[in-house]
Amino acid sequence: MKRAFAKVSAVVVALLLATTASLASEQGHFQKTLQVSGGANLEVLTRSGDVVVHSGPAGSIAITGRIHVGDRWFSGGRKADVQEIENNPPIQQSGNHVRIDYVNRTNISIDYEITAPPDTKIQTKSGSGDQTIEGMQAGVEIETGSGDVRLRDLAGEIRIHTGSGNVQAQGAAGPLEARAGSGDISVEERSKGDVRLETGSGNIEARGVEGGLRASTGSGNVRVDGTPANNWSVKTGSGDAELRLPQEAAFNVDVSTSSGSVVVNHPVTTTVQGRVE
């Protein structure tokens, strides 16, 4: 009897796992290519779903949407809703402005993969979901309530705001501002643009900074290296601060930590609060 019960339990668990996988699987998709000329603007709005943007050839923006249904098991089939989205994707175009709009369907999310000309300006807003943007040269503005942000090889003004999630930016050329309610921030700069990094709870790492810098975290460590071309301010409420600067650095560096140590590898003009090592 016990063996039979164990077999039944195993079958039930397997069915539940299969059902969960089914619920998270793709239910539909659509593709659309739009013609643009010159510098375009791309706006992506999504309540839930990942957004990936890559640089592509000039003259067109190609969009692929993958539709996911979150409650098919509990509320019956959503085939009609999925087909409606497939037949009428939430995409609008006015000249060189392309807008991907919110989908007003309960428990339906869409993941987007987009290629756009490098000179396209990008603006995204997401309630929840990860965002990855690579190779864009005309500036990026990202806002997400919950999700990680990954950027690579971008130019122009970069602005990022996430309520909860990590931020990673590699090869940023231009002024950069990143704010997170909670999450780590890691930035690699390749220009003299000013950098401003803020997180309520998380670590901050900034490499190759050659402009001004403001880095602050309520709880976490801060590590920075670069050549200041303007004043630097580094603050942590609870955590260590480490600065690696060249000997010829001549600008003021203001470093403070309420609870933690401060490490500066070369003597420079500094204002320090905390234990210096």
C-alpha cells in the first residue's frame, strides 16, 4: 500500500511540474518589421516581460514578440486573447517614432527581441522583467519596477532606474546615471562623461571613470578606479570604500562611510570620514 501511495505521489508531483513548465512556456508570437530613416525613436512599454534590443542594419526596426500566459490552468484557455495579440500586435509607428504599447490582458506577458539602427534613441518602461540593450549610440532611458538591467557598448546619455534589480553597464561612452532601490551597480566607462550611481542597498563598482563621479549606497561596498577629470564623491552608510587613482590625480575626492574602512591606493587631495587603510 505504501509503495502504491508513493507511486501516486510521484505521478502527482511530475504532473504538477509539467503543468508549471507549461504555464511558463511560450503560447504565441508575432514578428513585425518597420521602415525608418535617419535617427529613429523607439519606445517600449510592458507591464511584464523581458526586453532585448540589439543594434542592426540601418533603415528598419525588426520586432519579435513572444507571448506567455500565466494562468491557463486556473481560468481556462486564453487562445482567443493570444490570437488577438498575434493578429494585432501593440505596435504603432508615426514617422520615425515607433511605440510598443502596454497589453491590457490579465496575466499575459510579452518578451521582446528587437533590432534597430545604432542611431536609434531607446526608451523603455517595464513593470517587471529584465532588460538588455547592446550597441546603441543615441542614448538610452530605462525604467523598470523589478528586474535586472544589462547594457553593453552604448553611447550618448544613459539613464537607468530600477526599483529592485542589478545594473550592469559595460563599455559606456557618455554621461551615465543609474539608480536602484535595491541591487548592485557595476559600470565600466570609456569616456569622460560624468557618472552618478545610487542604490539603497547593494554594492557599487565603477571602472574607467574619467569624468565627475557621485556614488552612494545606503548599505554596501563601493569600489572605484579611474582618472578624475572633475570632483568625486563616494558615500556608503554601512560598508567599505576603495578608490584606485593614478598618482597624478589632482581633483578633490570626498569619501565617507559611517561604518567601514576607506582604502585609497595613492595620496591625493581627499576629505575622508571613516577608518583609512
